[in-house]
Amino acid sequence: TDVKTGLIELAYALYKKGSFNEGKTELKDIIRLLEKAFSVDLGNYPRTFQEILSRKTGYTSFMDKLRECLILYINAIEQKYDR
């Protein structure tokens, strides 16, 4: 239910990190994998990436939110078991 732009951010991050096949997987293949996994058409993803680059509030808003949510989750677990 999140925006497609977030998935494109994720795809580029995975691609640039070399997360698949020791960095040998092409971006288009990662895009196809995510489209299939999430049953979504990411359309003209290079154009969307250009829009991401023109953001005034930061390039990685989706990735930043993912990180924030994961840290909050981990902190909640730690608090639960630290008592």
C-alpha cells in the first residue's frame, strides 16, 4: 500500500549495494523481481528516479522511514525484555 516511488528507492539501493548475485544482477532484473513480488507495475522507473533526485527534502525518504520504523521496533523489543 506504500507508494511505488518507495519501491524504486529500494530497488536502486539494492542494486547499488550489490545485494543480488554478488552485484552482477542488473537493475532492470531487480525491478522485475520487485514488480512480481509485490504485484505492481513500476512503470518508467528511470523517470521516477529522476524525480527522486529532484526532491528538496532528501533523496531517501522511504528508506529513512524504513530505518526509523525498524529501530523503533528493535527498541520496543529491547525494552520489553530489559524490564
